[in-house]
Amino acid sequence: MKVSSQYIHVYVFAAVFMMTAILVGLKPHYAREFVRLFVQDTMIVVDATHEFIEDVQSINFERSSKEAWDQFTKTVLFPRTLLETVREELEDARRDIERRRDR
């Protein structure tokens, strides 16, 4: 019998499925613990994803692009004030992050 490499994904799926069935049959407590830990880890990722999506949705991209353009023009015209402006912006961002986390 010749095994076609075209369907390798089917063979891999079948092998993983059979190994999982054997593991659950031989050690159900181990399988239950594995699934419990997997679900906990998944929930952590889901929560972090929701927080990330909320943060991204709260960004005003029009305002951010205008600020970036203003920073660029100020840097070209007055290079000395760049570091002062960056420091102020970082302080504002730090305060915003702290305020969001305190909610």
C-alpha cells in the first residue's frame, strides 16, 4: 500500500486522535487534569486578548497621526525640544496606563 503525501494531514490527525483516545482510556485523571490546565491557560489568553482589544479600540488613530506629524515638524524645526516633548508624552502615557489599571 502506497501512502500518499497529499493526505499527510489526515494521517497526522488520525494518529493524534488515536493517541489521545488511548491516553484518556488509560489515564483519565491525567487527561482531566491536562484539560483543566489547558482551559485555565486558554481563559488567561482570552482575558488578555479582551484587554488588548479594548486598549486598541480606545486609541484615537487620527489624533495619534496628527501628534506624530506635529512631533516630526517640531523635531525638524527645533531639535533641542524633542527630548523634552518625548519625556512629557511618556509621562502622560504612564499616567494614562496607571489610571486605566486603577479602574
